[in-house]
Amino acid sequence: MQILLDSDPCEMKAQTVGEAIAAAAALAQTQGRLIIDVIVDGLRWSEQQLDSAEQNDTTAETVEFITAEPKELVLQTFEDAADALSDADALQKEAAELLQSDQSIICMDKLAEALSIWLTVQQAIVKGSQVVELQLDSISVKKVPITESIARLNENLQLLRSALQQDDQVAVADALLYEFPDIINEWRTILEHLQSLVEREMTG
């Protein structure tokens, strides 16, 4: 099995793809880098494949690993999360308009997409902060602790879900039109602040 790390051949013992992944991850860590892509015989593996014990027990002719410097990776993650907020904002506004036009079925589809984005953004912030050792519980933005913003976001998302379950279309529309635009702006500001903290670390 040929093992490549950022196109460079590696001398490491591995009988399976899983063993190669473990060995490459350890080597990358000694270099201060993280694996961001695993390419097995020319095919990029998905998260599902990486988590599959059956897939990890397979063998291959070539396993290639792409790495990134953690701070660069997290900075890109935060930038992508900020872009995703714009998508969530558009979906939420569209859902409100559909609801007001009595197109509730299509509205639910848009809301499901928006809620999925919010989950992704939260995960990106938490996991990204852990990678670069940002302590979210000690960071405030405009004098508001991020942990307080997270709690308030989760409360608003839960209220939205409850309104959806109760088929309270007025409450759903009001939340989308009057609550979430401010929440979007708040989280854009939070992500900008987190990006500035990572950039500060990168420049020393």
C-alpha cells in the first residue's frame, strides 16, 4: 500500500486503510497539521466512509492524505459559517413569505434547511474553537458573553420548533420576520470577532 502525505511518499506500516489513517494522523500531528481529506485509490472518502469500520478494514493500492495548518483550517471554517448564515437568512425570509401565502408545505422545507444550517454553524464554532483552543466561555462580543448568545439562540430555535409542532403559523412568521434577522446579525458579528482572534494568533 502506497501512502502519501501532501503528495510526499511516507514510510509507514499499514495493512488496512484504517491503520494508514491512524498512522498518517499521528504523523501530521507531529508536524502541527490536521488531515482534511482522505483519498483512497483516487476517490475522496466521505465522513460516512471514514466512520465505517467495514470500510476502514479494507485495503487499497494508494491512500493519499491532504493536511492543513489548524488555524488556517479554522479560519476558513468560520468564513464558511458566515457565508452559511446568509443562506439561512434568505431561507428564513423565503419561508415567512411562503407561510403568508398559505404555502406551508414548501415553507416547512425551507425552514428545515435553515435549521440544518444553524446546527452546522453551531458545530463549526464549537469544534473550530476547540481546535485552536479558543475558550468560548471567556469570550464576549460587544460585552455579551458568547455562551449567553449560544443559550439565547438555542432558546429561539426551540421556540420556533415548538411553534412549528403546534402549527402556530402566526408565531412562526413573527419569529422569522422579527426575531431571526437580529439573531443573524448577532452571529455574523460573533463570527467576525472569532475570525479576528484566529488571524491575530496566525500573525503572532
